[in-house]
Amino acid sequence: MDPINKMKLPEGAVVAPVILSLDKTSLSQFSRDKKAWPVYLTIGNISEDVRCQVSAHTTVLIGYLPVSKLECFQKKGRLLTGYRLFHHSMSLLLCPLADAGRHGRDMICADGYLCRVHPILAAYIADFPEQCLVACNKESQCPHCLVQSNKRGDLEDWASRSMADTLKTLNRMRKNKRSRKFDAEGLRAVFDPFWKDLPFTNIFACLTPDILHQLHKGIFHDHLVQWCMSIIGEKEIDAQFQAMTHYPALRCFKKGISSVSQWTGSEHKEMQRVFIGLLASAVDDRILVVAHSLLDFIYYVQLQ
């Protein structure tokens, strides 16, 4: 780890917490399969209610990262090469941020005073696959802690990932080509992650929860819905959705939900709005309490 990460900022320094966000997206409807990663930047000093307003223009686009098929490489190594290309591109894009975070920049603050401002990465917003890409670990592993993939549902405490330990493991893997710790932590052979030179930053603590993949798709659809479906049966679930009373503000699933092959976040939200009502007459009260509690948790997490 960079030795400066162990130091303290000088007296009088002002921190500007930097928030990065990116998501792989298609360039246009006419570009077929051409995609890119647009990288957006904002700062945490701006109030959240203002930052979330599109008209406030508090978020700026700082660059596009390439998404290439890398057909010039052998098929076996294309995936890993793509990971390394992502980190190399991000390191070039964030090079000014690393220097400014170390030494600071003189800026005029909102109160009119000249301050030494240190922009430091504080939050990184991305969905779960891209969180794993940033953390240099496989998608079967957690990007935050060292929990084993087959024990993620157990009520145990696991150590958080450490930048220093991760970089040491990657360097050891680069030299020896074989490491038990590398395999145990589910790391990918990305030896120069973009965050290694960012000062005063813990990239694993910067990753924010992914509401779509972890809550709507994970807790609700992959766990709660499948659990209830195994209890009362797939046909009964479909029958309950088909019998739902029509109302202008609610979506009606005329064919049920078992035949839907691909779900979006909007469809998950529509299911959640009526799911407790559909279960009320079909399951035991104890199951209803569990479903009610999980949905309450999902709604509370989304409060602004």
C-alpha cells in the first residue's frame, strides 16, 4: 500500500469526498452490440436531495471506457485481458485524482475562503458484477469480505478485505504463479488495479450496496419468491397473480410469473407491491411474517 495512506492530512486540509459511478451501457440503438462504460463523477459535499436532481447538473461525465471483444487475443485469455484493460483505463482516467488527493489543490470554497482541498475517493457506485471487477475477485466471491462462497448464508463474522493484503497476494501470485491465498480469496490475476495508487482510500469500503442485484433480484426474487413457490407450488403462485384484482396503479400479471424468463427492476417492484396480499390466503402466518419483514427491509433501505 502507498505509505501516504498511513499518514494524516495536514492541519486545515479540506476533504472533498469523490463519488464515482459507472454501468456498462449500449452506445445507441443503431450501434448493434457496441457498448461502453461511461464514468460519472460527483462529490459528497453536495446535499443528497440536490445531487439526485437531474436538473441540478451535479454529476459530470469524465470519460468513456472501452468495451472490446478483444478478438486479437486467444479466446482463453480474452476475459482476463478485458479485466486488465478496464483497470489500466481507469488508472489513466483517475491519475489526476491520485495526485490531487495526495498534495491537495487550492480552491475557493462556497464561503469565499481559499482552502487546500484534497479530493479523495469515498464511494464507488456500480452493480454487483462490476463491483467484483473493481475488487479483482470472482463473481462467486464477496467484494467486501472474505466469506467463503458456500457460507454466505451463515450467521458468521468474516474479516473485511484489505487493500494491503490483496496487493501483497497479487504481487506474490505475479512472482510465484501459484498461491493458496490467491485461490482461497477468489482473486483474479489483475496485478495493477487502478485503486492501488489512490491515497487515503479503501476501495472495498467504497463499494455501495447494489439494490437491483442484491435486494430486488437477490433477496426478493431468488430467495423469497422461490422459497414461497416451493411451499405452495408454482401453479398456485401463478393462479394468485392471475386472480389479482385490476387496479390502474398496479400491474396485472395475466400469465403469472413462472413463464417470465428475464426480469427487470421495475417488474420486481411491481411484484413487491402485491406480494403480501397474494400470500395472505395461501401460506401460514409465520411465512407471512417473514415475507412482510423482508419487504419492509427492502423498502427501508431505499429511503432517501
